[in-house]
Amino acid sequence: GGLMREQVCTYMCPWPRIQAAMMDEESLTVTYRADRGEPRKPFEKNADWDQRGDCIDCKACVVVCPMGIDIRDGQQLECITCALCIDACDDVMGKIGRPRGLIDYDSIANDERRRAGEETKLRLFRPRTLFYFGLWGLIGLGMLYVLLTRADLDINVIHDRNPLYTTLSDGSLRNGYTFKILNKAREQRTLMLHASGLPGIKLKVVGSEDMGDSPDPYFTVKPDRLQSFRLLVTVPPGTLKDDAADLRFVLKEINTGQTASYNGLFRGPGQ
């Protein structure tokens, strides 16, 4: 923090480069109106303002700048467009009885027009701004579509690392999983779990309604909550022909029939 300070904003933050790429001569940005402020001189009572500029060289704009730049030197990469210099300058202009806006949002094109004695213009609608408006509009519609069509039920199944499997006394194989359910709905849901891929599968959910080994255990998940359960999957002896087999877990809501699925593996010693 104290070591890098504004150097982070200047050399590490991508915003100055993005801002520079998106701007053109008609873009509104924090600007010092040199045609009105120059030549700058210290403030004097009863001074003839026709013979000098409005800038009294108080450096209030420099003092308040978090980047330590002088906006009067023109557009600079370090400027983060915080507009603190605008507020500081307007406050000074009010104290000395001069019009506000010596530092204000303006464009480079308008600055050149004033220097040439031409009328200033505000061109908000031009090819660049219309393109950006259309681009951000498409991005916004895409985000809205994802938000409106997102699934409000999701599951994740993580296989135990150690042990990969357990052989029971009757020769059955058992695998352990961490079973996570994300309920994005604003109501409690009653869900039923089913696994397929091997014959005779039995499931046991530890920490829910413990019904022992069952092909389709059920449990409840509170609204807007991520809940984890300990899941034990057991298959009869001789069912697994290789050291691993594909399993498909399907979670189904009892009331609406909505489902969420996850593909996993059941592991064993192999043949």
C-alpha cells in the first residue's frame, strides 16, 4: 500500500488502458479549460479579470488528486476520473466570485472548438457510442437470460480419496462420497436420490432421514442453502467386473419432478 501507492493504478490496473482505448475526441472526461484559465496568476482583490485567466494557481486541484497529477497539464494516463479536482476548483471559484466549471467534464473536441472561436457541441450519439451501447446491451441481455434460465437445484458428488472402497463381510463393495446439494429456491424441498450404472445398488445417506440401505433414499434441504451429506453406495458381490464403473446420480424433487444429475465412478479391487 504505502510502497506502491498510485503506481498500482498507473502501471498495474488495466482500467487506464481500457479507458484510453474506448475514448475519442468527443468523449466527456475531466478537463481543465485552459482557454478560460490562462494566463494564471495569484488572486488579487479588485483585479481586472479581462487581463488574466480565472486560475489563481492555488493548486487545490493538485492537492486533492489521489494520483498526484496536475489536471492543468492536459489529459494524462494516470487520471482515474474521480472528479475531486472539479469539486475543489468549484469551491475556490465560489470563494473568489468567479463562475464555476473551470475544471469540468468536457471533450477535447470542444476545447479545440473554443480555441477556434466556434460553438461547443455535445455529441452523445455517434458510431462509437452506439456500438458500445449495443455491445453492453447484448452483454446485459445475455446475463439476464442466464439469470432467468439458471437451474435452482444443483448437486456435486466427491468420491472419498482414502479408502477408495471397502469390502464388507458378505463380499459386497462399498464406496463413500461427499454429496452436496445446492437449493437455490426460497422454499424447503423434499428430494429423492437414485443411482444407476450397476445392478443392485443400495444407498445410505448419513445425516438425513436414516432409513438404512435403500435404492432411493430421500431427505430435505432448507431454502437457499448448500447442504452436505455423507453418502455410502453399496453393490452386491461380483457386480463390479473391473476396477471402476460409471455411476449416474439423479436427484429428483418429489413435488415438482425437477431433476439434477451428476456422473461419477464406483471403484473396487477389479478382477
